[in-house]
Amino acid sequence: MENKQSSSPASFVDSTVVPGDVVLDLSSMTSQTIKLGGGLRQDCDAISAMKAGTLRFSKPNKYWIESSQKRYVPCVEDTILGIVVDSKADNFLIDIKGPAMGFLPVLAFEGGTRRNIPKFEVGTLLYLRVVKANFGMNPELSCTDASGKAAEFGPLKDGYMFETSTGLSRKLLSSPTCPVLEALGKKLSFEIAVGLNGRVWVNAASPDTIVVVANAIMNSESLSGAQQIIMVDHLLKNIQ
């Protein structure tokens, strides 16, 4: 089978690719700097697909392959939800729903010093950023953004966490807003945190609201935008 060749960076964007497809040719992009996300690898000037899925692009310069899978493969700058499973002198061991545990250095917090090391119990849910994701090594995590600020990162208290496919997580984080979240947001007040590792956390003043939001999200993966809106309307009628 011949590899597909791309003369333009946009040739394969939003198209289905399979392992071995050459999706980008760096020799024709000499004036550009790009970032590679999950599912892509570089071999000299050729960027090829490592898994089947849809090639995506986000401005200014990131490419990745989007696919729906249960197991998460870490990529640098991914935002994820992790669960503390152990604590050591220098780091916390975090379950990230991937092939290996991640580690969170005890100083990877805004203003982190040896005098104010946070204490997390086993089972604590954290919103994290992937800092390093080298093959064969445990991913390194952080509770700060690239500028060292806490931003939205840190422990998520109360609420309810459930798991989805990685494909649904990306849809929930897409722009414009995913139809199911837009429909829910017009009728209900709730907090949500979505991890690219296929975990979603929802919190609201009412347990009924949490249940409706979680069910709507889990039911939305195979539905079109219009079907998602109808489904949300049906769920909301049941709690009125």
C-alpha cells in the first residue's frame, strides 16, 4: 500500500487517516513551526499517523489525531483529571487512566516550596497539566499553567466524577461549545471539568442536577447535535 502524500498542511485536516499515512511534509513547511499531538510521529521531514482517526488542527500550530478510545495516551500540555494513589517524599503518584502512572512533584504548585507542601489523601481528584510525556517514562504532571500560575488547576472537591472515551472528552472541550453542554447550560447551573484522559467531573447545588448532567453527557457520544438537544429536553422534563 502506498503512503498518501500531502503537499499542503491542510490536505488531511478533518480527514480520516490510518497508520502509515504521511499527513504532513515538513520540507514544504520550512517557514513554520508545528507541535505534534497524540497519534503522530516524525521521521525526517515526514509526519505520519500512528493510529486510525481524524487529523485535527488547532491554531496556531498544533496537529493531532482524534480517535475514541478507552485508554489514554499522554501528550504534553494535555489537561487531565488524575486520582492520587500514593504520596512520596518528593512527589505524588497519580492514576491518569493511561498505560503508566503519572507523578506530580510536590513543588509543582504555584509558589510551591518545601515549607508549604500540599497534603492529599489517597483518592483525591486533581485537575492537572501534562508537562512531560516521554516514551517509556512516567508522565510528569503539574498543578500550574505554563506561566507557573495555579489558574484552574488543583483539587476538585465534592461533585461526581465519571469516565468516558477520550473522543467524547475532546468533543466536550471543542469550540464552538458542544451542543449537549450548551443545551444544559441554558437550563441548569453547574460546574464541570473535563480531562482529555476521558474523565469528567460535575458539581452542582442539587444532586438531581448532577445526575441529569452526567447522564446527558454519557448519552451524547453517538448522537448528532440536534439529537443531543432533544435528549437534554427529555431529561429535563423528567426532573421538573
